[in-house]
Amino acid sequence: MSDRTIFILGASRGIGLGLAREFLDRGWHVVASERDRSDDLHALESDRLRIVTADVTDPGSYADLAFDDQTLDAIIVNAGITGARHQSAEQATADEVAHVMMTNAFGPTRAAKSLLPKIKDGGTLGFMSSLMGSIADSSGGYELYRTSKVALNMLAKGVAEQDAGPRNIEVLALHPGWVQTDMGGPNATLTIDDSVSGLADVIEAAGKGGFRYVDYSGKELPF
Ligand SMILES: NC(=O)c1ccc[n+]([C@@H]2O[C@H](COP(=O)([O-])OP(=O)(O)OC[C@H]3O[C@@H](n4cnc5c(N)ncnc54)[C@H](OP(=O)(O)O)[C@@H]3O)[C@@H](O)[C@H]2O)c1
């Protein structure tokens, strides 16, 4: 059994819920957040699970979460959305741009900076990014979602350089693979179990400081 603790921001369903289950199975203590009640998350039932309420776009919702300083081994900011269905730069309204950017990039960064003092020196801070945030890999399309994840990668690197580095906290921009969730859809190539088991291996092996953009198998991705 592990005495390690992870906070997963955005664990009501999909990959976040899968990560909560995976880390409980691995003996970790898990603090998992929902926005509205998630029956699936509450069904996990473990004395090592604590469920809290948080919205990544609302700093007031996570500012008062009860963690002592340096009690967390890892935080994963998993929350994310696809954004407006049309995904088009030409059609996007200012509100649509703001919504996807706040949810996928600026909100996660703000939450991470606020919660960083709760991570132990030498711990791990993971952002759920996407290969769609790679400029080198891009063939275009999904313009709203892609640009939000590019922004997330840039902001995550900044947190690594300016905030986490001095405390040897490793920052990861993670690509979970194409996963069968509400977001990934039924044709995705990976089950949630396959993705979260790889992601948990990557997170358990991290904590060496620095910054990496990696997928669920630990493979480095091009920016
Ligand atoms: N599935 C894929 O193939 C894939 C590929 C690459 C990257 N990703 C990334 O992986 C992460 C999880 O994706 P998923 O496939 O599991 O998606 P999902 O099934 O749509 O689940 C999204 C999760 O994010 C939460 N969330 C959304 N907005 C939030 C907010 N403002 N505050 C807090 N939580 C919020 C949702 O909570 P509610 O239930 O309250 O809405 C839900 O728990 C995302 O960052 C996504 O971009 C997914």
C-alpha cells in the first residue's frame, strides 16, 4: 500500500474518473473533484477517496479546498472541453473563444499555480493536454480545441520554468491517447482502462523535476 496522495481536478467521468479508480487500485489516497454530483465517482467508495467540488474556471471553488501545504504528491488538472461544435476560427464568437481558453488553458494554469504550494517538493503536476496541442503534428482542423491545448502547453512550460522548477516539481503536459469517452467518442482507439493505466505509470515514475510533453506510454511528443 502507498501513502501517496493525488488530487484529480475533473474526475466526474471519462479519463478523470478512470484515473481516480486507477490510483485507488494502486493504493493511493485520492482527492477527486466533481462540478455536479457524479454517481459514478461516488460509487467508487473507498476510505482513501475524498470527493470535493471544484470548477476549473472558478478560482473561488478551489481556493479553499482543505489541503495542508506540501501534502500532495501529485495534482492532475484533467478538466477539459472540446468547445463549440463548429470548431471554426472563422465562425467562433468571442464568448466561444473565451470559454474554451478559460476551461482548457487559463483556468487549469490558474488552478495549478494556486494549488502548487500543496504539492510536496519533488512532486508532480500534470496537465491533461492533447496531441492536438502539437503544432509540429497538426494537420489543421479542430481550431478552437487545438489552439486551447497549444496555449495550455505554453502555459504549462511557464509554470515549470517559473514556479515548479525551483521546488523540483516535475510538470507534465499529458496526451492520454484517443480514448473512448464522451469527448473521444466510441470510435476512439483506446479504452479508458488502457489510457489511465499508462498515464498512472507515467505519473508514478515522474517527480524528477523539469518539464515533459508525453503521451500515456511515456513517449515524448513534438511541440
Ligand atoms: N478522450 C480523448 O480522446 C482525449 C484526447 C486528448 C486529450 N483529452 C483530454 O483529456 C481530458 C479529459 O477528457 P475526457 O475524454 O475524459 O472528456 P469527458 O469525458 O468529456 O470529461 C471531461 C471532464 O472534464 C470535466 N470538466 C469540464 N469542464 C470543467 C470545468 N469547468 N471544471 C471542472 N471540470 C470540468 C467534466 O466534468 P462535468 O462532468 O462536470 O462536465 C469531466 O469530468 C480533457 O482535458 C481532454 O481535453 C482527451
